[in-house]
Amino acid sequence: MKRIPSDLPLLFPSLISGLLAASSIGVMGQVESGVSDPVALEDYPALPADPAEPATGFILPGEDVTAVEIPAEMATETEATEEQEEAMAEAMTEGADVEQVVAEDETIQAVIERMIPQDEMTVPVPSRDFTEKSTPTKPGQLGSSVLTRTEARTFTFSIPAPRGQILDRNGYPLAQNQVAYYAALNFPFLGENASEALIIRYALARVNHVNNLLGTDWQPSAERVVDHYRDRRWFPLMFSSVLSEEEVEELQRQRMDGLVLHPVYLRHYPQNETLSHVIGYVGKRPPQATGPITSDEPLWGEGIGVQGLEQSFEPDLKGKPGRINVLFEGDGTKIKEDVLSRPQPGHNVVTTIDLEMQNICERLLAEKMNRGAMVIMDVRNGDVMAMASYPQFDPNLFIPSISQENYTALLEDPEKPLFPRAFRATYPPASTFKVATALGYLESGYITPQDTFDCPGSWKIGDLVMRNWHTKGEGYMNVVAALTRSCNTWFYEVSISAGADSMSYMADRLGLGKRTGIPLNDVPGFVPNNRYWLEELGYSMSDGEEAVMSIGQGRVLVTPLQVARMMAAVGNGREVLKPRLVLQTQDYNHEIESSIQREVVNRLHVDNYSLRAIQRGMFDVVNAGNGTGKSAYHKITVSGKTGTGQWKPAQEQNLAWFAGYFPSKYPVYSFAVIYEGNPGEKVSGGKMAAPVIGEFLKEYLTEENYEEVRQRAEEIKIEVDEETADDWTFREPIKPIFAGGGYGTASAEPVRAAENPAAGAAEPQAETRQREVRQGGGIFGIFRKRRP
């Protein structure tokens, strides 16, 4: 924040400095969030960091795992994403207030050169020769009061309030205010019949003085200068850009009558690019007023929030303006000011964001990908701890207005830095969708956790052949193993029996394909179902279309924030929460004005046994030796699901996912990471996305943070154990099943199996089901069918 100079003419210096002090700019203390502390750890067995080699025939996670090629007939080009990018860029820069340029022949320099011969321009004119005193209203009156002079004026101005701050959950500033200064012309009274040439010449001398001192080339238009003098000469005319501290000091050293520093509040983003898509920026500052001064006219134009929290919380942030009465002498000198009411600073907006987490997320995205997003969310209360989209932009570029060069660069950047990928980009969820698919299969009763299906290298229905990511078959496996190995053909096989609605219903319950409700105008995405297919296409989904949907491809579109919320629901096992981005608003004394409460969108209401099967599979994805997400391993234990998806087939562009939660047993945080591949790039969730979480945990979980997470997990353990004290199961412990009793079974533990009080109970045998293909028409003839 620039200091206020004490020896250069200022407009209302004591008022401005006092207001800024009252608005509490800077880092405040720990924010009382009014919500519970973080949540919980898990007592799954922590497997070695480098598990033993799997049995022969298995692919190590380190090997290439690429996107499954969906047959062209089934592929859906997600052009909607590009349309969203273009719309977002347009919305972000609408009214961006690009700096205006005065035509060269309209500047005061050009106009005065046409009016006055060059030799006369070289003769300096003292300031006193310009100034005239206004005459008393009664000629010959001696010692007349200022109120009797014809040019004396009294005005009432509106004083803009300092905008409230935006803070992270610990009180670190994300958006605050600065006092900024403009060089401004302060016109004296030049006579009742002052000519345009005299007005322009007076202004030019002062503008050139500033340009010569600072090496600048500011040139207001002659028309603007003359009109301002005629209508508004009691009020300074700003003609420069925002001055740097060095420029302010230089003008202090070499002052000139008729020049003042005009202070205004400007928004400042101390974290620069950090959280730019979440915060937005303040823009659309109105131009300086023209015409006669009106009653209660603001001292300067206020910007309004554009995008992000700056826009969503505009009524809270902007505050309430004050009023000041100012008396001017006939020669333009201000002689008195009375503050009629002081402005009330806007409310501070305290977010749920943890700046430490956010910084780590953004740095890892910048290091490991060209484009992508990452979200971290508290599984117990829905707090968004970090939400990063990469690349970003610096919102300070828009303050007070953006240059044409920067404006063009942002719009034309092929990486789309203005596009908030975390909550406004929709992508195929790829294999992360298998969590919803598998839970839907289980809840619908089409399978049990112990049922096994084959995982061949390819799957054929009719003339359509759909392949697994692993070209060799892996034998029979249950749902836990299918999630661990991310076997596509297993899901294809089950989908034709379970149908689309079992998947779409569960996806809907988990919050996929619908807006999350955060105050950032996120997008819904899309999860198809048979009703949509019937209404839009006239028939139910075919087996092939259901198979593609089961692995999160086809028409399924979600946002990273939605996936993080789904994982939070799976982690807490009970509720789908509305993501909470703001904890509370405070006045400038940090007293709470309003609090945003934890909000449950719907109860999950799934069978615990089904849920534990999903949780076990996600645990093995990271912690079993043949899991596809092994690179996210950490001693705190992580559960997750990788995904490698076909995104833009025409450009041969794929994407990679990794989503889940940690710690595994009593989760505290859920997460979602997406990596946008380049055209032709070979990507995989295990190699591109999962390592981002591994690196995040390594950096974030310092000794202090690790203990904090463990403590939170212990608190959740007590809470959960009390809630489920009578939750016994007589079913067989859930274990992965691989071909030939593949590795992972020996050390497998139930996700959270209570001890069986009935000793010696017989173990049910795993059931192997075969595919039943129902014939019918469809878009390819044999695929059309009508389900009962």
C-alpha cells in the first residue's frame, strides 16, 4: 500500500487515510470459522511403499496405461467444452475497460499548436498571469465574504466506501485495497470569458511538466480539458495512469501550481495469479464524469465485481458510501470541508480456502501439466480447501484497466488462461465414473460384492468390438478387483444386465451432472439415462451405449468439483454435501455478520456392505501392488480411482484423472485431479494424475499438518464408531478376486468388517455369472431393445 505524501496537494488527505486505516487492510488474525475442525484417519493396513512384484500376467502400474479407444460409432466429441471456453473468455473480458487512446490530432498539444504560433509557445507564462479572482456580486463592496463571490461554490460529494477484503480461512488476504494516485489538473478561475487557447495552454504546461519529469507521454484530449474547465473546474481532472511510488516521490520534489495528486481506492490482489478464477476481479470502472457537477456525485467512480467472489458477493463487499460538504473559494481554492457522514467499509468475505494447500496445488499443476485442474474438499462439511485451474491469469492486470496488449494476449492464448477448469469445464469422467457405476450395480441388486465376471482383453457384441486398456485377459474378478485393475470389459459385461438407469440413478445421487451450488456460476455437466434417450432419440440405450457409459465415456460430462464431491460422499459414506466456498462475512472490526452453514444435498442411503466393497477397491487402487494408482501412495493411506479417457477424438486428445480421499479409513479430505493431454499425447491417470496427489501429500503433510490430520481422523473415528455401534454384518469379508487367486488376496482385509458374532458361520461361495445378451434393434440394428 502506498503511503500518503504529506507535502503534495491532495484531495481530502485526512479523510482518505483515515478510511483506509479503518478498513483493516493487511493480514488479520485467525478467523473464527464457526465450523468443526478437519476430520479423519483410517486404520487400513499400510502396505509397503514398494510392494512386491505381482504374479505373472499382471501389468505393473508403471507400464503404459492409455485411454481405451471407443469405437467411432460410440464416440462423442465434447465440443461443448470449447464453446464454454469461448463463452468464458468473452464473459471475463466483457467491459474490461481497456485503456482508451486519444487520437493524436485531438490532444492538447496538437490543438494548441494549431491555435498559437510556434514562437509564442516558447514564451513561458507565469501561473499568476493565468489566474483571475472572481468579483463580488455587489461592485465596490469591500471585505466581501467568499459566499458573495460569483465563482465560489459549495458542493456535496459522495465518498466511496473501502471495499471489503476477501480472505482465506486463516485470515490471509486474497483481495484487499490500496490507495493509488493519479496526476490531476487543478484549474484556477481563469476569467469569465477565458478562451479555449488559454485553458488548453494552462493545462498543457502542467501536463508537459509531468511528462518531462517522469518520461511519460500522457496527453488528454483538448475537448475534454475545455469542457472540464467550463463545467467542473472545482474538481481535479485526472490525466495520468496510476502513478508508481517513485513517480509520486518525483512529483513531490518538483511541484507545480495547478497540479495535485488525486487519491482513489484500487483493488489489489496480493497473491497475484493464485485463486484468480475463484476471486475474479474488480473492473468496469466508470469513466470520469462529464457535465456540471451534481449533488452527491462520487469523488471517483467505483468498480464492480466481475466474475468470481468479487461478483457473487458484490452487495457485501461494496460497503455504504458517506457524504462530504466542500466549500471552494472563487479562484478554485478549497477552503473548508465538512464530513456529513463517514462511509462504512464493506464486509470481509472469509473463504474456506486454505492458502497453503492452494499454493501447493497450483505449483504442482504448473510443474506437471500444460492444462488441468485440482480440487480438495473436506469430506465432513463440504469445505473447498483448494480449487485450482491451470493456467491462470493475474487479476491485477485488470486494475484499474487492462491494456490492449494484455487484453489481446489473454483472449488469444491457446491455453485459455481465463477458463476456470475446476468448476466450469466439463469432461468425460472416464474410469472415475466406475465408482458410481459399481455402486449402482450393487445397490440395484444386479450383482453382489462376491459375484465374479470375466475380464477379457476385448469384448464383442454383434459386430462391435470394444477393448480393455490391457490387451491380455486377466480372468475372473469381483467388483473390488475390477475397480483395482480398472477393467473395462468387466464393466461392459455387467452393464448389459444392470442397464443404464442403475448407473445414472447412482450418479445423480452422488451429485454428478448437476450444479454444485457454489457461488461461482458453475455448470451442470450431463449424465444420460433411458428417459433422455427415449425422449431425444426414440429408443432405450443400446448395450453398446450402456457399455460406453459404464466407463464414464459417451455423453457423460462432469466437472472436477463434482468428482471431488462424489468422492467426499463415498468417503463419509452417508451424505452428499453442497460444496462450501465461503464460511462467513465480517464487518471491518471482524465481527461476524453472517455465516454459511454446512448443507446436505441428500442422504446417500446405500447399503454399508456395498459401500465397503467400493471403498476396498479404491483402497487397493493405491495400496495393492497391482493397483493403477500406486504412485499416489503415502503412509497416511490414500484411496482413489484413476481414469484415462477419450476426450476429443478428432484431435486425438485424451485426458487423465485421479480422484479419491485420504486417509482411507476415516477420511478427512477428498480430491480430484485432471490432466488435459495434448493432441497425440499418450496419457494415463496412473502416470499423469496420481503422482500429483503423491507429491501434494509429500509436501503438505509436514509433521504439524500430518498430526493435525491424524487428530481430526481420530475425532471422526469416535464419531463414526458411535453412529455404527450396532452395524454388524454376517456377510463374508470383502476381498479382491483375481485370476488364479492373484496377488493381493493374501493380505486383503475387509474395508470395515465387524467381527462375526456367529462363530463357525458358513462362508457363501462366490458366484460366477454369464452374460445374457438380449436381442433388439437400436442405432445399429441389434442394439435396440426395450427394457421392462
